[in-house]
Amino acid sequence: MKLHEWCTRGRGRQLAASIGCSAGYISRLVQGHERPSLELAGKISAATDGEVTIEDLLGELPAGAIWSPAQAQAELDLAQAQALLRTYDSLLSPEERALLAHGPVAKRPQSTPAQMRGAA
């Protein structure tokens, strides 16, 4: 069953609440303006008791794709982290990159008052 068919029964808000997203986001999914992540597609499928399948939402999955909420979350977090690191790296100046690669220049230790009295 397609998501729009399921939601036309007046269950869009209930679905949104049960999977932790806004009714507006469900509306954008129904209208085709958004595409859910694999994790969210799994949540929708579970919340609709399988009436709306992951394949209904995402099309046919690639061979070997295994859906597991924990695995999908871990992969999503890794992908997000990599994207953020790439973005952050693109904003660094050459000097900042060098500093991150080699660490800060060691500061000269400050003398204590007792050391200063002994040197005088």
C-alpha cells in the first residue's frame, strides 16, 4: 500500500506522532517532496503494521541491503559525521590545517617565583 493511501484514512497525524516526526513531514512524504531515510522507512513500515512497506517508500532495495534500525542508525550517524568533517575541513585555512596536523607549538614553561629567586 502506498503511504498516501494509508494517510487518506486520516491517520497521518497518528503516524507522525508514533514515529517521532511532524505531520508536515509526513505530508511532504505523501506529496513526494521528501524521501525518507532507510531508518524512517522502517519505522513507518512497523507503525503501519507492514501495510506500507519499505519498498513502497524507497523502491526496490539494492541486493544485499539489510534493514535493521540499529544498523541504519549507525550508518546514518557515520555518514553524517563524515559529511560534517568534510565540510569543516573545507572551511579551514592552510595554517589551521597545519596546526591540526602537527598540534600546537609547545609553550615555554613559566618559572615559579621560587625558581626566579634562585636564578637571581
